Amino acid sequence: MKKSIEEDVFIPLYPKSSVEDKSSLCSKFQERRFWSAVKLLSNVLLWDGIVQEDTVRDLGLTKLLNRYLLLNLLNTPPGPDNIEKCNKVVACFPERWFQDLKSGSTLPELLNFCQHLLQ
């Protein structure tokens, strides 16, 4: 999983003018790469309960979400597309990670993602 995240995940960042047109090749390629990374995030987080939780959280949240996916989310204009992307990312998280958290708190690895959601 680690090798796949480090060597196979690539989400290019193009200038805003290149991706505003959803039919442009840049936009389509960036979207495909984003959704491929979300699928990998989902698969990595499915290992929760089988592989040590710290390892799963490091690979899925620290390395994949914070290093690749969040950058794309921050560069996606506010609106339905960004909301859909965030919903799909949140759907990947194992519910049990949040059962013992106090109200208004989150996992340390999700602080930046939560800030994005609040904005």
C-alpha cells in the first residue's frame, strides 16, 4: 500500500484557467487522477481492523489525504463539485474512529480537512 501511494498517486495541479473548462483535457485528467486516489483511499481504509490502526491512518490520512487529495480539494472552487468530492472522502472513513471523540473534536490527521470543510 505504501509503495502504491508513493509511486502511483499523481494528481497534477494545473492553472485555474486550464481546469475551469470541465471539458478540457487538463480538467478531465486531473479529475480522473483525483477519483483514482479516492478509490485508493477507500481501499486503504478498508484494512482498518486488519492492519494496525496507526499504519492505516498514516497511509490513508497523512500520506494520501493530506499530501494529495486535500491539495486538489483546496484548489477546487466552492460549489457542488467540491461538496461531492468531500462527501466521497468522508464516506471512506471508518465510523469507529469517531465513536470515542468528544463533541467538536476530530482526529489530528483530519484537522486540515476539517478546516476546509468549515470554510
